[in-house]
Amino acid sequence: MREEYDIENLNPRRNPYVKRLKKQITINIDNDTVDFFKAQSEESGIPYQTLINLYLSDCAKNKKKLQMSWK
């Protein structure tokens, strides 16, 4: 082994996944909503938090606008 390594030259290419890093946040979600995603999770075998992230990512990617109506 060498006594010293030149770290900058060990891996000169950039991390291709840097844009896909996740940020941990705290969010309040209604119990009904969490239960819905947990049921979807059981059917699909995908963790419910991943499903929520996939849904929100799809909304952001497709620039979906909120369509709310109060009855």
C-alpha cells in the first residue's frame, strides 16, 4: 500500500446519481392517505414511502397543477 494517495485522481468522473439524491423531510399526511398508500404497498410489494415519492415525482415531472374544488 502507498503511504499517500492522490484522492482527486482516484475517480475523476462525477457521480451520475447526484441529481437523484433524496432529502429527508417531515410532512404531516392524513391517516386516510397513509392507509391508502399502505394498501397500495401491500398489493404492489413496493414500500409505501417509495410509492408516495414516485407519485409526487410523477406530479413534479409532468408539472401537474392542483385541481381542487370545495363542495
